[in-house]
Amino acid sequence: MAHDVQHYNLDQKFDFTAATKKSVFTVLGIGAALLVIGILMAMFGGGHGEAAEAEGHAFHWYERLYANLWINNVYFTGIAIIGVFFFAIQYAAQAGWSTAIIRVMLSLGNWLPIAGVLMIVTFFVANHDLFHWTHAYLFDKASPEYDHIIDGKGSFFYWPMAKGTFPVFYIFRMVLFFGFWVFFFKKFQQFTYNEDIIGGTSSWYKIRSWSAFFLIFFAVSSSISAWDWVMSIDTHWFSTLFGWYVFASWFVAGLSTITLLVIFLKSQGLLEMVNENHVHDLGKFIFGFTIFWTYLWFSQFLLIYYANIPEETVYFIERLSSDIYGPFIFVNLGLNFVLPFLLLMTRDSKRHGVFLKLVCALIIAGHWVDFFLMVQPGTLGHNGGVGFMEVGMFLVYGAAFTFVILSSLAKGNLVPKNHPMLEESYNHHI
């Protein structure tokens, strides 16, 4: 039975109530308290001194703080850009089912300008503590610490300047990626709001062509940013499918965030045109890309395992044989594959908010663990782990991210009322 779109209130706005703000700030406060406790514990004897001495350098508490900043910067940047990416996919594919929720996807991009500033500032403050390749002595052939492998990769960071000076090329890429991501996001935002005012299909066609350009740029920039921001931490090591792997991790976390937002807005009595068919589709995306992420995890592991080349295997040996990180490899696979796979296998589970809320929360925590495993072993060695600092920082970033996204959703209409495919989205049935 076809519904007429006009039966719905198309000028719906999300009201970011005082009660909701209070919940977000409560989480922020708890996170900040845990973070302070974690920092104090690290400053006044975290019991890691002996391990650091064994590694040959004194370990400082702020190194752990920097590593945590980096994990959360990269992770939440990924979730934000995935919102814009998924929005662009809907237009490039001329999808109609998702029309009622595309503004929810796009809203994640509001974090990008903040993410860009945090990322660049963190790099300038913490580069020597995070990235081994930033030390000049590695490129000096006269130095006993000279490293010919890192020297060979030096131009990727330092071109056109001398290796070991200022990483112009690296900083240029970071600024370029964030600059263009924010630029495209603002363009999409402008077009989708224009559509509300002027109607017609011109905005839809504009977004569609801009989406094609964005997707080409994203394909390149998401891979290179994964090499720059994560893979270069373990400078000797490389994996040819690492860009895909980081993208898959970001994508599942981003999809879970979008789904949680949709379910939350539904619970507020908004998005009334979104029914269990739309939710089912989001559930299928999460289920499918959870398996895609696992396939890439296993492909990377298996290829490195059977090739058995020392400079590749070191990455997994460092993690699997560690008392600190070893268990988290199994936590990672459990939260990001086993539980979502079992919980979302049936049709019904993908159509019910209760299951999806549980799975999405597990996945958002699980993919944070994934990035924790990518960053901490290479930056902190034996001095890492998950403690008050890690949990606190994650909650602070999560609450700040939520606040930014909900504030942006409260500013405009939730539904693109003049979108040419709105009717199709209302009558979506699977």
C-alpha cells in the first residue's frame, strides 16, 4: 500500500533537550575523571619503569597520553569521514531507500574541522613520541643509529626537504586531506539545504556529480592517510592491503554510529517515515561489512603467516606474543566478528532496535580496540595497555563527538523534503 508523503511532517527538527545534553556531559565528566586518574597513576608510578629500562629508554607518562590522543583522533576522524562517504555513495548509486536518513549520515562530517585541528596539533606536539621516523639520526649515515630501511622511505615524509628535517610532504598530505574532506562536506551541506528552499532536482544532480569527485578523492586519500597516520608508526613494517583494512574498520564503526543515531532519533518520535525495512538495510550493511573487515584481517594475517618474511611477521609476533596486547587480538576478533556475526545472523535481529543497539555499541568499542592494537604496540611497546587513561579518553572523545553531531542535527530539518526520491524511501519494503 503506497503512502502519500504529505501525511508526514516534513519540517521535523531534532530538539537537543537539556536532559539529552545532561546525559552527554555526564559521560564527558566521567571520561574526564577517569582520564585524570589514569594520568596521575601514570605520573606517580604505573609500575612500567622496569620494562622501559629493559627497552633502553626511560618511559614518560605523557607518551601514553599522546598515543591515546592519536588513537582517538584517527578513530573518530574515520567515523566522521565515513558519514560523508556513505552520504556520497547514496547519490552516486542513485539510491532511494536511504533518502529519509541521508542527513543523519552527513551530520557525522561536522566533526571533521575539529578532527583536523586536533590531528595537526597532536602531530606537532607528539611526533617524536609517536613516530620513530621523525628522528633525524636515522637518516645520518655517520650515526650508529642509521637505519637504511627508514632512510629508503624518508622521501615519502620529507620531500622536497632533506630527510630528517621537517616532514613537509607528510604535513602537506594531512592538511590537503582534511582541507578537501571539509570542503566536500560543506558543499554537500550547502546543496542539501538549498534543496529544501528551492525544490526541484537541480540540487540532487549537483550533489550526484560532486559525490563522484569526492569518492575518487576519498579512495586515494583514505588509503594514504592510513599509511601516514597508522602504518608509518611501525616504519619497517608494511602491508599492501593496509589502506583497505583501515577503511573497513572505519566503515563498520561509521555504519554502527549512523544506525545508533537513527534508532535514537526514532525513539524521540522523529523520522517517523523510517520503518523496520530501513533499519533492516542498515543491519545488513553492518553484518556484511563486519564479514568484509574479518576477511581483510584474516587475509593480512594469512599472507604474512605463510610468507614468513621476518620484516612482515614482526608486526603480528610483537602483538601475539605480548602479555599486554595478545589477549586483545582475541577481544578484537570477538567484538568485531564473532558476536556481530552470531547476533545479526537472523532476519529479525536486523529489524529490532534492541539487537542493533547492542551490536552497534559492541562494534564501536571493538573497532576502538582495533585501532588501539594498530597504534599502541608501535608507540609504547611494553608500556601500553587498557587502563583508566584509555577508557577516559575514549569517553571524552565519544561524548564530544556526540555533542557536535547532535548540535548539528538540531540546526536544520532532519528530512530532505524536496528530495526527488522521498516517495521511494517512504514506500521502501523488503
